[in-house]
Amino acid sequence: MRFAQLNVGQQFSFEDKRYTKTGPLTASQDGTGNSRMIRRSAEVMIINDVPTTETIEQTKQSYSRQEVLECCGAYQSTLIQELQKLTDDKGSVQVEDVISIMSELDASEFI
């Protein structure tokens, strides 16, 4: 299973250490509490038996060109809408805001 497929609070094993997912790209190591960034694509093993939507619904493994284009278009539209909400009086947005919104958007919502 990929790290991005875990729910926040779910326990998993990665590189022979136990973690709890704390955010879209972060986890806390069990025992020490140290925080660590983990790639969304990192392969992890679930420790607890809490079901996720990914385990209930089988994830599709391949997509047609049209499906990918539709997904990218939906992502782009959502990103533009969210960024427009943050524009200041001059119509500009801070780079940190752009990065924050991009990291918060979950690609699985667009598939």
C-alpha cells in the first residue's frame, strides 16, 4: 500500500520502523514521537486493522489517456478556484500559499 492511501492516525511500518500517519506527508515514529516526512508514493505496510477506503474499494491500476486528462483538468480547476480565494487586492498570491494548497489537494479525489 502507498503512504498516500493511509488515513491520518493509521499505524504502519516503513523501513523496519513503526509510524502513525499525522498528515498528508508526515508521520510520527512510534516510541520516540519523532516526526518524519514520507513520500506519498512510499510503499508501507499497515499495522492495525482499521479499514481504509482503499482497502474496501480496489484501486484502479491503469488509466486511459482521456481519464488522465480529465483528472488533470479537474485538479487544475480546483487549484485555480482555491488560489483565487487567496488572492490579495493586487491579485497576487504568496508562494507558500500555492505550495500549501497543492499539498492539501488529494489526487484520489479527482480520479
